[in-house]
Amino acid sequence: RRQALRNEMLLRSANDGSHVLDSNGNVLEANAVFCSMLGYSHAEALELNVAQWDARWSPEELMSEVIPRVLQGRQVFETQHRRRDGQIIEVEVSAVGVEVDGVRVMCAASRDITERKRAERELARTAAELTEANRLKDIFTDVLRHDILTPITAVMLSLELLEGMESDP
């Protein structure tokens, strides 16, 4: 009973969407953050299968690749969750396969990283714009240098011609 209370406190106090799945990807338990993240009540969440909210992998990929890999050990990966309203959110999932009463289950925590991914895309776009601006600056500088050197070269040639002429006292 004491261990059950500790586990419940951990689930309730977590900032991430914690959930436990069976080997078929069915939800066995979920905390309030996970339910809120997906837009389901706790009772509705307990009726879900990972294929219903994961927007990155097909049900076949989940069953043949992702779930077996997680059941074998710890995995941290990025994916997308589909909320009840259809909105897609970017998430980082930390999952581990554990044995409970002789049965392998997955304990996972989903962290909403939608804002971080948006900021990364914005940063990449800004970096590309700066790279292009720098390229244009280099072109402008080369043209300006050429335009300044052309008259200077003409003056220098004229001076060389004048120096080479005999002077009449």
C-alpha cells in the first residue's frame, strides 16, 4: 500500500505526461498531465492505444519496431502526438521497458516540445537569412572595391605616364 501511494504521488507530481502501456500499446495508467496533453479524460485515456495518438508512426511500425525496441530497454526519442481535437503537438518521449508481475510493460513520459521546435525552426530560418545577407554583403563589397579601384588605377597609370615624360624646364 505504501509503494502504491508513492507511485501515485510520483504520477500526480510529474510535469510530463506519464503513462504506462502494455506490450500492445494499450494504456494501463496515465497521469492527469498526459490526459490533459491529449485532451482526454482519465477514463477515456485508459481506453486508448498508442496508435490512436502517435502521429509519426503507422500502427504497423509501432507494433513491429517502436514498441519492441522500448520493451527491451530505455529509449528517448522525438515524435508527434495527435490530440483529441486533431491538433498535432511535438513531444519528446522518454520510455523504458520494465517487468511488472512477470509481464513486460512500458513506462513513458511525454514532454510537449512544440514551442521549442517552433523556436528551433525560427532560429534556422533566421540563420539562413543571415547567411544570405552575409553573401549579399560580400558581393556588394567586391563590387564596391572594384568600383573604387578602377578610377584609382586610371590615376596611377596617368601618373606613370607623366613620370615617364621628359620635363621641359
